[in-house]
Amino acid sequence: MKFMQRAIDLSERSMEEGGGPFGAVVVKDGEIVAEGTNRVTLDNDPTAHAEIRAIRKACNLLGTFDLGGCEIYASCEPCPMCLGAIYWSRIRRVYYANTREDAAAIRFSDEDIYEEIARPPNERSLVSLVRVPSDRARDVFDRWTRKRDRTPY
């Protein structure tokens, strides 16, 4: 598949440029809309994963937050963060080459994150989630539901 080959080419380029060995392309109607490489260490940005960067570029270029008519090709199975972005962007099909187990074998393991997500919030160890109830925060949500010119997503 040419799109997968491009994602793999991007992963190789990323590695050679000092980033992580990951690449992704967003495709719509048989054409590449956007590409992304991993730049976490190059940009000092833990969210600069290939899939996230490709999704951001595709949304920007297409002028929409809804990529429902698109597919994404990734050199590796998306991590939890990237998978979340894929769901939020409404991409419905993901193609990937390497598995998360393959990534773990080269020290890119997300298992601790998968395990944390499965736990109830009060049992998570990596991030402390502390609810601070606020009438004002609740009011903002209530006002959102009444807002006539909002853009639902």
C-alpha cells in the first residue's frame, strides 16, 4: 500500500532527523491530505506524535475539526493519546504497521498508560485527579447548553 509505505518513509526520515521512528499520513478520497513525523524530543513537546501532527495539519488544511471522511496510515499502532485524537477527529479507519508490542520492544511502551486508563480515577498512580467542584464552572456548562450560536462537536 502506497500510503503505508509513505508513513514508513516518514518514520525513517524522522529517526534520521533525530525524532522518534514514527510517521503518519491522513488520506481523503485517495489522496494524502497531511503528513506527520514524531518530533517529541526535537520540539520538547510530548504531544508531537506523528498522528497528532498529521491530524492537526489535515484539520487546518481542510478547515474542519471533523475528519470523518479520512483514513490515517501510521507506521505503528497509535498510542492512547493518538487514539484519543483519532476518535475526536472522527477518523473511522486506522491502518498501522508495527504493533504496540513492537514499540515496547524498542522502549516505546504505553502499557503503563493503558493500565492507568483502566483504573478508576481515585486509583491512578501517574496523575493525581482531584475534583474541585465549582458552581461557576457548572454555570459555564449550563450557559453552553443554552447558547444558540454554538458549534456542536
